[in-house]
Amino acid sequence: MKVMSFRVKVISPLEATKADLARRQKRYSQVAGPDTLVNVANLSGGPQSLETAGDVLDSAAAIYRQGKQTSSGEFDAILIDCVFDPAVDELQEATGLPTFGPTRVTIPLIELISSNFSIIARTQRQCELLAGIVERYGYGNLLCSLRALDISYEEAKQEDIFYQVMTEKLEQATAKDQAKAIMFGSTTMALSKEMKQAAGGAPLFMPGMVTLKLMEQLWFDDLWPSKGTR
């Protein structure tokens, strides 16, 4: 079993504000184990938000430009902090480092414990883009509904607005749509007691958090390719 620290580079999918970058760093650091070192890198030259397919393409290009020089001397793995999984394969090929996309990791785990699931994301377009990725990965048959919060990026940062709308959508997804699990269109938002209650027992998958924990499990259980076998 590996006892050395696990060094993870997390790459933001957009040019985050100082406060947002700190939030992402805090969330990943809170979830990480004591021997995991997480560094969240801001994205230079990327979009300000992810609203369209074009924004995702711009994000992927910027992530690749910035991340392709990452070396094994600095990090052991890369995690793209975006549910749209931009530039995952390209970065892994360029760096030789195991590179993880949150949705690619999360969906097979949902299938293990649930017969269906619903996506909840900030906008309808984000729901549709994420549903397209789920379909491309071969799990479209499990998707039972899409629920959009229909709030702006700035409104999503206001807890009173966010949690009120989110609890409503969770109740709709589980009660009306009969969703047995929920996947969020966010990697790092905090789960509240009210959200869990609104979900009525349905498991809530936060893809970024799920992915980091799985990466740790693989690393510390020595289920990781050595440098010479990548």
C-alpha cells in the first residue's frame, strides 16, 4: 500500500474569482484525506461561465493549453473540476498522468445503486449538455428527468435563493419524477441538511467530491499504474 502523499491537481473550467477559487479549494480540501494534497489551479484564458456548448469548447481548449505542461514531478493525477469533462482524454495523452472527469467517474457508480437518476443543474441548457454527455457515455437509459434551477450564476451564490430553489427541485425530482438518485450539475457545492431531507432518502451525487474520493481509494490501495506502464 502506498504511504506517500497523493498530489492532485484540480483545474478550474473557467476564470474563477478569488472567492470562487477559494471556495473550490476549501471544498476539495475538506473532502480530501490527510495524506492527499489538493491544489486547485485557476484557468487563464477560459470563459467566465459555462452556459453554452461553445463555452465548454473554449474551456476545453484553455484547460489543454494550461494543463499540458503538468509533470509527474509535480502531481500524481489531474482532476478536471467540471461536470462536462472537458479535455480529459487530451490532457491524459499529453501529460501521461491519470486524468479524471467527474461525470465519467460518477455515472457508473450511480448505476450500481440505482435504477434511474435525475440531473439537477443551474440552467436548462446545462441540464441538456450534461444529458448529452451521459448519453455519449452509454447511460442515457438511466436518466429519468432534468430539473433546472433557472437562476443566474450570481443568484446561485446567494444561499437563501439557492437553497430554496434547490429543495423545491429535489422534491420535484424525487416525488414527481420518481428519481431514485440525483446527480448535480456542479462539482463542489455544499450539501445541506435541508437538501438531504428534500431528497427523501435518494442518494445525492456531487461529481467532484465523488471523483476525488475514488481517486484516493485507487491511489492508497495501490490500484494505480506505475510510471512505466502508463
